[in-house]
Amino acid sequence: MATATLQPYRAYSPKPFTKDERGQVTILFGGLHWRAERVLQAVLENLGYRAQVLPVATKEDLLRGREVADIGQCCPTSFTTGNLVNFLRSEAERIGKEEVVRKYVYFTAGSCGACRFGQYHQSYELALRNTGMEAFRMFLMAQNQLDQGAAIGDGLEINLPFTLGAAWAVLCTDVLQNLEYQVRPYEVIPGQTDQVVKESVEYLCEVFRNRPLRGKKWGSLLWHLTTGYFTKALREVHRKFAAVEVDRLRAKPIVKITGEFYLQTVEGDPNHNIHRWLESEGAEIYPAAIAVWLDYLMRLAIQDIEEYVGIDRRARLKVAALKTLQRVYRWQYDRLRHALGGQPPALPDQYELRRLAAPYFHHRLSGGEGDMLVGKALWAYHHKKAHMTCELSPYSCMPNTMSIGAMAGVVGKYPDLLYAPLEIKGDAEVHALSRCQMILTEAKKRAQKEYEEVLERTGLTAERVRGYLDAHPEMKKATYRVRRDGVVGTAANLVLDVARRGGGR
Ligand code: SF4
């Protein structure tokens, strides 16, 4: 008996999403952290679309993804396909399949990457087919093109106002997320940071919903590069954070989150709620900014063209142009983080990451995060950015398996680099978290030791530092910027800060 279909291969080609449908059709999307998703929704609304964020993926979604798509696919694909299918199913029960197909379209990022990312459309198609919803329209947007014209019908125009709005939404919420993670572990009144963040995200949604539109090409680009519209909004967010009182004299380990893009970005079941879990275990998180990924994409493009220097006469010119674009991008990021008092740190230099990773991982291996996982772990170690690195590695992910292998060489050379690679597959949560806890225990000891050494070195006591802070209440505000100087932990840096200000005398 034949077990395989003899039908020829047919690429998934959904019916186009047209301009006339904009008023009735809702664009579904998801897969980032909630702050970025909310503000991206506002960007779409600003451009006249109806948009809805999918709920955060759950373990039920993972099981559904395994059931309706390829069982061997990587766990982010299972989570995201299951998430979409479960949402469509529940909507179909409510309003019927035909109405779901008519009322919604789904947009997600795609590429022809070296990993399964390049086959996402096939996984989604299989899942839709197995759910009896093959007529549902799902579109992949190339992640490396600023202006894609009307490649998917003229319903969604992926033009500069859309792309720039999305990019600025990501940058603004990145810096906000970073400040949030620096503040919450030290808040004096539990829950106050969450409240301020919620208000700030709502406020940013308003700002992006009312974003002035300045044409579809150069006018829009020029406006985004020169406007004070977003920095003014972030200064307002900074003012909101000033209301949060913090006690930064609690010695906590800083944990840098790295890993596969989806797992390091989402906050929920897909990564065992690792951000909240680490905080509840007494850590301060150094989150993974989406902006670093965008910077990496630019570096990849530059690397590609560099290969043609000596072959293509215009290659050098193209490299110079792209490097200028990259510098402008980083300058914009700096403008936004400075609007938040300069507390969110600068982006790591992409060429330094490449150089650090080079002995262990070739920069042309571009699947997943490529050489960045190795580069970021070494960067955090050499620059004293974190006590430990927690790498979230998806089950059945080829690129991450390679970087974890390469990290064995790194840890062999730097045995005191605390590195916790966690294989994430949705289940086996206790196993993954207990592995992390073992390394975290060592990181906690280091943070405490570093704090005590700094007290000894400066001749201060915790009581004297506390007394100084009481006399200088501006230093107890979440918006006070602690200077980072030669040690890792926030408490240790604060003691040095107080000593520098003459607090010991
Ligand atoms: S990087 Fe890994 S987890 Fe992410 S899409 Fe590719 S194969 Fe899947």
C-alpha cells in the first residue's frame, strides 16, 4: 500500500489581501514581548489597519503545533504554529470557519535562512491544512527589506512609513524594557514598576497611534531621523519612572539572556517564563534587545557584500553606504536611550562580537543568531556586563546546537565564565530551571563577594552607604543612573558611586 502522496509539490500561495478589505479584515501577529507587540499594533492602527496581537503562546499551543505540523520541527515553530491554530479554532467555534477566513489574515517574519526559519510557510501551511483551514491567508514578510511594495496584495503596504514605524516601535520598547528590568528587582513597593511600565506602554501606544505621516518615501525617512517626537515621549516615560523608589543595596547577580531570537524575546510558557523566574530567584536580568538583532542583520548584509570586494567594482561603495546606515541606526538607538536618562546600555559593537566569536564560530554561519551567541557571552564576560549568561536554546534547533558546541571551547578557555545553556522544549521545565539554578547559585555568591570586597576596599559599611542615600533621596529614585565602573553588580557599583561622591567621609 502506498504511504506517500504522489501529488507534485505545490508552494503555498494564499489569495491576496486587498486594499478594499482593509476596513473589515484584522491583521494578526505576535511572537515578540508584549510591550513591542502593543506598540506595533498602534503603528498599524496609525496607518489605518485593523490589528490584533495573538495571545502569548502556551503549552497547549506547543502540543497543538506538534499535532498539526511537523513533529520534528524546532520548538519555536511548534509554539507559533500551534498558537495560531488554537486561536483560529477558538474563533471558528465562535463565528464559524468561513467568517474566520474572511475576517483575519496573519503576518509574520520570514526569510530564506539557513535554519527552519526558511521553511516557516510550509509548517504553517501544513498546520492550516490539518485544521481544515487551508483557505486562511498567512503572509511572510522578508525581514531584510525596508520597502517590499505590494508583494502580498495591496492590503498591507510594506513601505517606509510602515517599516520605520515598526523599527521605532521596537527601539522605544527595547529601551523601556531594559530600564524596567534594571528597576523591578530593587523596587521598594512591590508591583510599582509593573504599574509604571503598563502606563508607559499605553502612553507610547497613543504616541505611535498619533504619529504624523510625512509621505511614503524620503519625507518619512527624514522625519524619523530628525524628529524629537519619540525622544520627547521617552522623556515623559522617564518622568513616570521617577516615582518608583528603589533599594539598590541588595546584592543581586546580573544574568544576561541570550539564545534563539523567539525564545530570548517572548515572556511566557515558550521559555518557562524565565525572566520572571530569574527575578523571583533574586537575579537582575540583562534582557536581549531586539535592536541587537536588527543591527546584526545589517552586519550580515555588509559581510555578504564584503565578499565581492575585488570582484564587483561597486562593492566598496555599497559597504561604505551600509556602514553609514548602520551608524545612523545606532545613533538613533543612542538618542532614545539617552531620553531615558542613559540608563539602558548602548548596543554591543557588531564587529567586536564577530572578532570575539571568530576563534570559535565562523561569521559566515548565519543560521539563527549565528556567531552572536558566542560573541555576546564573551562580550558580557570581558566587559563585566553580567555575572552569568543564560542561553535559551530551542529543542531541535540546528544553529543553537552548533553554538552550544562552540561554547564548550569558550568555557574551556575561560573556566570562570558562568554559562547556563538551557535546552527549551516546552516540557521538562524542572530540569531546565534546576540546571539554571545551579549556575545561578554560583553567580549569587560572586555578586555577594564582589559587593563585600567593594565595601572593604572603600572602607564603607552598608549602614553608612544607606545613611548617605537617605540624605540624598535623588539616588533612591529609579531614574538615578548608577555609574558602572569596573565591577558587575548594581549594589557594588552603587557603593563605588557613593565613595566617589565622598559619601564615606
Ligand atoms: S533558529 Fe532554530 S529555533 Fe529558530 S527558527 Fe531556526 S531552527 Fe527554529
